[in-house]
Amino acid sequence: MAKMANPTREIRDVASDFLGLDHLRPGQRDAITSVLEGRDTLTVMPTGSGKSAIYQVAGLILKGLTIVVSPLIALQRDQVTSLEDTGTITAAELNSTLTDKQREEVFAQLEDVDQMFLFLAPEQLANEETLERLGQAKPALFVVDEAHCISEWGHDFRPDYLKLGAFIDKLGHPPILALTATAAGPVRDEIVEQLSMEGPNIFVSDFDRPNIFLNVDTFHDSGTKHDALIEYASGQQGSGIIYTATRKHAEQIAGELSDRSITARAYHAGLSARERESTQEAFMSGEITVIAATIAFGMGIDKPDIRYVCHYSISESLDSYYQEVGRAGRDGDPAEARLFYNPDDLGLRRFHSGVGDLDAENVRPVLATIRNAGEHVDPAEIREELDLRDTELIRVIGRLEDVDAIEVAPSGELTPINTDVSVSEVAEAAAEAQLQLRNYASTRLEMMRQYAEVPSCRREFLLNYFGDPYEGPCNNCDRCRENPEEAAHSEDRPYPLQSKVMHTSWGEGTVMHYEDDRIVVLFGDAGYRTLSLNLVQENNLLEPLT
């Protein structure tokens, strides 16, 4: 890659001339410079801080083809429209809505233009012909937008996210740029690992959104909680989002608000694509003010004047929660994140977590069938022969790959490896790998519970989780306003935040948070663990690491 004479000036000029940006934030400039130097780059920046400008400026300077992996068709379409509206940038989408003729037109464009942004979901890269034709175009940059989806969706829901590293290698390993708004340490590590990033530069911006007031209302029966949410939303000015765990609750809440003359609609995966698109457009334009939605809504939403985000149902993790509340107050004006919390909701969230059970007896027939079939086995044949649901097969294949029992080609075909290990041994190892995933998901939900019940500064707890050693009081959460003395942190902190420690059983960990006489440590395999500080010190359970 040719070295630019004055990269800072070229970055500034391209941002201004093509995107109309008068200035870039330091985090944006650093990430762009890293990409232009040919370095794999992971950037974590809060919602609304301009992540898209990073790949847009870098792609325009590099020229050639910039592939952008984007999780949702609606989001791909919005990004294409935004770029094409400049009148000078070529952009296209490649997804399941295109006809064969339209797909050919996209590939023809690749041959006719010097620079192009192509948006697609990871499933498109599983098509061998698509991967080959994109490889022939010699991509200059490979971007993974909303990169936290690798960790959130890859293990059970959308396994092609876990194949992105293999896809990138097939494309000649162009520089990789991964972007996300929220990713705690373990999620960042998984993004780097799954994308096969080589010596990446990792930029993590300040996570704090000081204009968002953090509040939790606690209830012990669902009826009172429901009534309180309706009363709260009915009395608010401006736009708001209400997140629920189920479609039923989304419909019910939207209906009750509409009965109170609040312009509200439900949004969830059970609606048609046309209904979802219409609802989103009405919300963006201000025709409706409230969206009651499952997590299907919000990714890529660029509406700066959302004044509140409510959670009727607790999120599965603080990563998801902060991603969702970060959609409020992007204009910098005061906004509110309010969680309507009932401890009983934790059981429902565990049920909806997406990390299912896996017994060894479910793994054995799948592995045996793959081994008997030999190389390049089509998963569809396995599914048909064993009469499995897609989700069941995806889960088993994912864990078999984790324990090095099979190789999964970019096309999805399976090849058995390490066949000297017995089927029973592999099946037990795969079941154990799934159990570790479930345990990790459980510890992340436990951190969500602790946030809801923490007696001290909520902002301190939240930012510490993401590796930001913030110390309260923040004076902009309910705890700090109600009892600022109790919200202040304790001085008894024998292990600095973010320092490395070694536990006698769980190995190396990172100190994440203190709460009264407890310490929260994140361990690689055991996840987030809350320990009695007195017991830790009395029994020398944690050894500081330098």
C-alpha cells in the first residue's frame, strides 16, 4: 500500500468534500489512520459518535471495493441510500430481496467502477459463487458493522457470523475494520478471534453518555409494573422506545398507549417486512412518537431526538442494555433510560436467552453421521436424515467446531477431523462447551441483575463493566439523586479496577467493580463472579498480577 504524503489532510479533505463533515473526532481519525496503514482495526464507539464515517472515509481513500457486513436488510438499505444521496459515491446492497438479474447488475458494477461500497449480511458470503466473484474484485477493505453480533448471534442464531474469519481469508485477507457501539472485554476478544484479526489496533472510546439519566423502578408484581409503565409513557414529551421480551407485550403496550391518544405502534419480527418498514419510517418522520418493540428494532436507527428508552423487560446483558439505551439523547439534550424491574423477570429472560441446552446424546448421532459420510458433507443432508430442526443442528455443529471435531467450509460443508477421538468423548466435550456458553450467559444476566439492584451510582457500575474506571457519584442517576452519600464509592479497593488477578480455581481475571464488601471479577471461562472481599483477603484467593 502506497504511503500517503499527508494522510491527515487527505482524511480531512475526503470527509469534507464527499460526506460534508467539517471535522472528525479524534477516535474517528485514529481508526481511519489505522486502516489506511493496512492494520486490522477494532473500534468501539458509543451510539451516535460517527462509526459509519470511519469506513466511509477509509473506503473512499483506499478506493476499490469496500465490503460492509451489516446484519439487517433495512439497515443495509438505509446505508446505501445515505451514500448514494451524496451524488458522488457508488453503493449497492446484496441480499435475498434481489432477483437474479439484479444480483448480476451488482456484480457488473464491480467491474465498471473504481470505488464501491457493497453491503451484505454474512449469509451472502456462504454462497461460493458470491465469495469467488467478490474475491476476483480484490476488496480493499472488509468492514463488520455492528460487530457485537458475532458474539450475540453467532453461536446459535446466525452461525455464518462465526465463519467471517474464513470468508475474509478466502477474499485474500484485506484490512479488517470491526465497528460496534458496546463491547465489554470478552466480546472484544471474541470479535478479534472470530475475525482472525492479525495484530489489530483496538480503539475504545469513552462509554459515558452523561446526558442520559439512569433510573430503575423496582416492582414485585407484573400488574403494578405494567400500569406504571403505561402511566410513565403517557406523561412523556417527545419520542420514546419501549423494549419488551415478547411480541405479545409489544402489541399490548402499543394498544393501550394508542387508547390514551398516544401515537404508538408495535414493532417485532412477527410483522411483515412492509409493516416493519412502514412503522420505522413513521417513527423516524415523527408521525408516531412511541415504538413498543422487541430487540428486532433499533439497530442503525439514526434519530437524534429520542427522549427516553424504557425497558419493560430486563435485557440479557449490560452489553445489550447499553446498546439499546444509547439510542436516547443522541442530540446531546437530556434523555432518560428507565428500567421497569421485577426480579421475577430474570427467569423469563433466561428462557429467552437463546443459549439452549445440549446433551451428549444429541451430539453423537450428528457426529457419527458426519464421520460416516466422509468429506464435504452438506448439513441439509444431516438435517433430513436425522429429522432435526435448523436451530438444533446449528447448535451441534457450532460446538463440534469449537472442540475441533469438524471443519466448516465457507460454503457450510462439513469435514470430520481428529477422528481418532471417540464419538462419545467428542460428544461429552461438545456438551461441556455448550454448558460453558450457558454459564457465561448466566453470569452476564447476573451482572444485569446487579445493575438493577446496585445501591450505589448506576453510571459507575455500568461504565466499570465496560472497562472504564469511572468513580461516582455521577449526579445523573436515581441512586445519586436519592442518596449521594451512599452512591459514592468505598475507598477500600485493594485491587485497582481493570487490574489483572489470579484466582486459585478460576485462573486469570480482571477486576470489574466493587460493591460494599464485594468484588466483581471477570474470568475467561467462569465469566463474571461476585466474591466476598473479606473472604478473598482472609484466604488469599486473588493474587495481583503485574
